Amino acid sequence: MASVNYFLTEEQQMIKELARQIAREKIIPQRAELDEKEEFPWSIMKDLAQADLFGLFVPEEYGGLGGGCMDICVALEELAYGCIAVTTTYAASALGSYPIQLFGTEEQKKKYLPPIATGEKFAAFGLTEVNAGSDAAAIQTTAVEDGDYWVLNGSKQWITTGGEAEIYTIIALTDKHKGPRGASAFIVEKGDPGFTFGKKERKMGLRASTTRELFFTDCRIPKDRLLGRRGLGFIIAMKTLDLARPGIGAMGVGLSQAALDEAVNHARKRIQFGAPIISFQAIQHMLANMATEIEASRALVYAVARTIDAGEKDIQKLSAMAKLFPTDVAMKVTTDAVQILGGYGYMKDYPVEKMMRDAKVLQIYEGTNQILRNVIGQSLNKEYSKR
Ligand code: COS
């Protein structure tokens, strides 16, 4: 039976095979236990590092492989087929490194990117605070100049890989009264004086990925840790998220595909009323919708990723779409997979209940799907006002 031909390059085909192999051989056998124990996937991160997959999102001149958005999406989709908690840990390092890649000086890039490319150090991104989630410009963490140093005070909430990561890109206010234009971005290292971590959060899903609060108490960092210019922090954060969001969409595609595979395999085996339940139209229609929506998600993610790779810079709306649609589909598909498996689906012995718990976060992090609709709506308003 034919599947859609997305004309992946030879390299992309290799990335796909490699990530798929790691997902099947390393991630799937461990995912239930990692989830149950809320354990950080150290050994799988080592496998990903050995396979050079951390290099994919770092340019060649800084020790990476210089992969494009499409390459990264292909890898994320395949890894997410195994487990999105593990994949989020990998993707968070890309997210944390993007501000350095996009706005770092040559010295900053040379110092921080090579160990991220080898997977020796993880990066993390710190924007969200207790009172600044969707309203990202409402951050209260401050950074004040003091001689040759910046002094940070405040806290960041729900930071992925907080504690395990070594390199943090942090958005803090340098001019309190200037709104979004008063924020700046900084590199903070684990071990910097006055930089500490909160307890590991307990979560509904994504339990193998660690989430912690970050605390800055008179945290003193050298002047040269400022990224870009003073006042550019909000823009750096938004551009970072624009670049990362298609990857979250790709993770939605991988997770949805895994749930569909479980649902079809079960429906073909499960006998009720003397026949496999896949022979019933009610089940067939659910599966048909799932398969169609997954293919539409994949096509959207790939199209946007290729547009970014072709050099398009005005990507805010497209990247929001590439995260929004596949992650809403992932929530629906994983919920339907649990429904098709019925009582089995609700049991921890089967993987779909974890998939459904995990899926929820995709609609929340890196911009809630409500905020993404705002972004798309506002972009449409701007576009049409120019016609
Ligand atoms: N690229 C470049 N510039 C951008 C931008 C983008 N994607 N988004 C906004 N900006 C600019 C705007 O053009 C504006 O610049 P000017 O001051 O020159 O006009 C400035 O940034 C402020 O933008 P805006 O007025 O739209 O800011 P808001 O406070 O209304 O917030 C949203 C905008 C809602 C889009 C933003 O707060 C957001 O994305 N929230 C979600 C945050 C998020 O993803 N959190 C997850 C954290 S990581 S898990």
C-alpha cells in the first residue's frame, strides 16, 4: 500500500533510520520504567550523543553537523514515536542553544556550542515565571549592571532539564519600565554563584523529563554573558520559539503515529461479537480520521520546515501553525487510541495511556495552542491590512 512520498534527501533518510533504530531499540524498551520512576534518561542521552544526534542542531563550524529544520524535525518525529519525555529532553538542549546560535558573539558560540553539539552538556531555556507564562513580557526576574558583572535576581518556573543542564539561556529585565523592550538575554552556567534549583516537579506526563524551578539570588555573571544587545531579550525569546515550534509539531506527529499503530494492531486482533473490531464501521471511521489527520500534520510540519530551510525569515505564523495543528491532533489521536483499546487502553500494561498523558503537554508548552491561535490571527490581520 502506497504511503506519501515526502522526497527526503539521502541524509534525511539516514537520520530517520538512525533515530528510528534508537527509538525501537533503546527508548521503547525503557519508556514505561522511566515514566514510572520519573527517571532522567541518562543512558539514552548517551546513545543519542554517540549517534551524533545532538550535533544535528549545531552548525558545523561549532562542532555540529549543521542540520536544517527539516533534518531536526525528521529526527524528532522518529524519537517521539518512542517517547516524548525522552525526546523533550533532547529537544530542550536545542531550544536552550538557539539564543546562542541566533544572537551569540563568535566567542560565545565557540565556548558554548561545541559541548552542546557532542551532548557532553545540555542546554536549557528559561523564560517562564510564576506570573509570566503566556504573558511572557510580564517577567520579573531582573539583571542589574554592577561593574564588570550582571547581577540576576528572581526565579524561573517549569524549566525543562533544569538541574541537569549546564548551560542556561535566561531572559531577565534590564529596564523594568520598558515592557518587552526592557528584557535582555543572558547565558548562565550551572555553578555560577547565587544560581540554585528547586525540587523536581511531579507531572501528569512527560515524567522522564525533569522540570525544575531556577533561583537567582544575587547571581553574579560576567558582563560578556549578555546575548545580543541590552533590550533584545524578548525578541530573542520569540525568535527562539519560532525556530523551535515546528519541532514540537514533529513530536506530535511521531507520538500520534505510535498511538495509531497501537490502535490498528489492537483493532485487528480484538474479537467482539465474533469479529475483529476493525471490521466495525465505528472503529474504522475513528482510525480513518486518525490516519488522515496524522498525514496532514506531517505534511504541514515538513512544508514549514522546508520553508524555513529555504531561508524564509518571517516565520512566526507558519511555525505557530506547525505546532498548533499536529499537537491538537496528537491529543485527539492518543485519546481515540485509548478509546479503541477500551479497558486495555486504560491500563498501564499498554502504552497508550502514557501516550495520552504525555500528549497533553504538547498543547501547553512552547506557547499554549490558544496563544498560537492569537499569533496566527494577529498575523492574518497584519497580512490582510497590507493587501
Ligand atoms: N519575532 C520577532 N519579534 C516579535 C515576535 C516574533 N515572533 N513576536 C513578537 N515580537 C515583537 C513584536 O513585534 C513587538 O515589537 P515592537 O515592540 O517593536 O512592536 C514586541 O515583540 C512585543 O510583541 P507583542 O506586543 O506581540 O507582545 P505581547 O506581550 O502581546 O506577547 C505573545 C505576544 C503572546 C505572542 C507572546 O507573549 C508569546 O508568544 N507568549 C507565549 C510564550 C511562550 O511560548 N512560552 C513558553 C515558554 S518556553 S516552554
